[in-house]
Amino acid sequence: MSPEVFPLSRRSFLRASTGTAAALGLGIAATGCGFLPEDANAHGDPDEPIDVRVDGDLVYFNWADFIDPAIFRAFEKEYGVKVIQSNFDSMEGMVAKLNAGNRYDLVFPSAKWTQRLVEGRRLRRIDHTRLKHAESVFGAYDYFADPWYDAKSAHTVPFIMYKTGIGWRKDRIGDDLAGSWGDLWHPGAQGRVFVLDDRDEVLGLGALKLGLDLSTTDDGDLDRITSTLKSLRPRLRGFSSDSYNNLLNGNAVMTQAWSGDMAAMLGQAKDPSVFGFEVAREGAPVNSDCYAIPANARHPGTAMLFIDYMLRPENVKKNIEYIGYPMPVRGTESTYAALVEPFPECLVSADDLKDDLFFRNGSSTGERARDTAWTHVKAG
């Protein structure tokens, strides 16, 4: 009997960073490097205020399936525009498209990539006072008033929050786990374990297990991490960011997973009680993605309209239920809490972000060292 086929997880297209990063060269390895055009103001002053008005169709660039299609259709109808969608398969891929001169009106970088884009003057400044619904974010979530990746959130509005943990099938190995990253070495899961196909996430679990800095670039630390992860390799079935499908169809007994994918999986599982999700006691990486308008956007006014449209509470609630990730907008918290009630460990709040377990940008030398370590881990 063939396994059931389920919708792809929200980040199932994520691929290993090494291949793309290597292809892009050192330009993306150091914070800010690789983002400066020959003329920093080639498309006008990125700090110039944006008029919030329809100035063309919306050219949208994000992970696949991160906004409910019904929201796109309603936006198109209300403003008489079309949403022209493209999707990226990694943050490196997004930046490669930007560096190649592709022009998008709205992109969705994660925190560390936002920092690089801001320092490279590749994002338009966003005046929050021009967004009718911005107060429901910045008036309710102090963290985003001045995040480390974008001072005063001057170029961004937060989109989603998430953290990384371990998902598993209780019907296969029970529920008596240790609550540690070491659970990935569980003997009952051998041969049915997946880790994410993501450099920082996998090196990060090794670092946390060993009590090291999450984004370490120290050669000695990376040697220890590589050695630890190589001991996991014989137990792995593979590297995959499709955590939600792997658990649902039984390919995985245990997998490293993003909290939002686990929450979204609840809507597909016939019996959610057979699944578990834990946050390791050594620490859980956290992250946030942002709305951002590239400096070369042709239709920044429409992009501002779309951001404001997405901040309407009714749209936020609808999208939370669709993607499984929390969106930091006042008045929508109960929608997310109800969604993840069977998995309370999936809950992510701005307080979790204050734990500061973000992946950080390193120097070009440090990023090369991490690329090398990741290559060794994947080679086994």
C-alpha cells in the first residue's frame, strides 16, 4: 500500500545552504557584503518616504504557500491589482535573485538576512506611521520596537515567529523522552530520524547539545560539533525540511522540526495524539521573518498597502490558521493558542525571542568555516 500524500510543509522547499552559498561566493558571507549596488542610490534614495497608494501590481517573493490564497484574492479585488507571485527555496536563493537585479516589491527575509540587507542599503525605509494597523504590532510587541537586526524596525514589519525542536511519533517510540537534543540518538528511532536540510539549524543543534554558542565559528568548536553530528549520521534516514510530511506518512519516527510546521500538521493528522513536539532543555533556536520592500521595488506603494492589509486582525487570524505560524499582531494571540493547544510546546511569543537564540551573521572567514563543517556533516 502506497503512503498517503499530504500537502507540502510551509518550508519544505528549504535546501542546504552550502551549494547556493558557495555559488554566490564571499559576497554573502559577511554582514552587509554583497548587497551594495555600484550606485547605492541606483533606484533613488531608499530612505525617501513611500506614498501608501496603488502604484502597480504587487510583485511578491516569499516561501511557497505562506499566505492564504483567499487573502490574495480579496486584496486583488479590493485594490484592483494583481499579485504576481514568485517563490524562493532558501534565503541564499532570495539574495541571489536580488543580486542578479531581479525586482520585487515585497520580500520576506529572516532576521540575520534582514540585517545584511539593511546594512547593504538594499531595503526601503518603512514609515510605520503611514500604516493604519502598525500600532497593533509595535504598540503591543515591545521586542519589535528595536530588534537587533533592524534598528527601530526602520525597514521592516515583523511577519511570523518560530522556534526549532523535535517532533516524534508516540505510537512508535512512546512519550518517555529526555527533553534533550540527545533524543535524536534515541535507539528506538534509529534509521527513521531526519534533521532539517539547513546548515545553521543542524550545526545549531550540535552546538546547543555541547553547550556551545549557537552560531560559533571557532574551528575547535566546529570540530567538536562535526564529530558529534557524525555520530548521528548512521541513525539518520536523511536530511529533509519536510518534517510535517515525514511524520504524517511514517517516513520519520523522529525529526528536527520548526514549530509552525508541527502546528500546521495538526490540521492534517487523523489522530494528533500520536504525535509529540518537544523543546530541548539545552535551548531552542528562535527566528522571525519580516515584511521588507527592496530598494529597487517598482511598486513600493502597493507593497505598503499589502503590508497594512495583512495587519488587519481578520486577515492575520485567517493566515495563522492557514500556515500554523504566529503573527505578532494584537488581538490574534488566542487564534494561535487555540491552533496549537494539542502541542503547547509549539507556542512561540516575543518573550521567546528575547532568549536571543537567533542565528547570527559571522565574518566571511567564519561563514566559510561553517560551510566546511556542514559539508563534512552531510558527507558523513
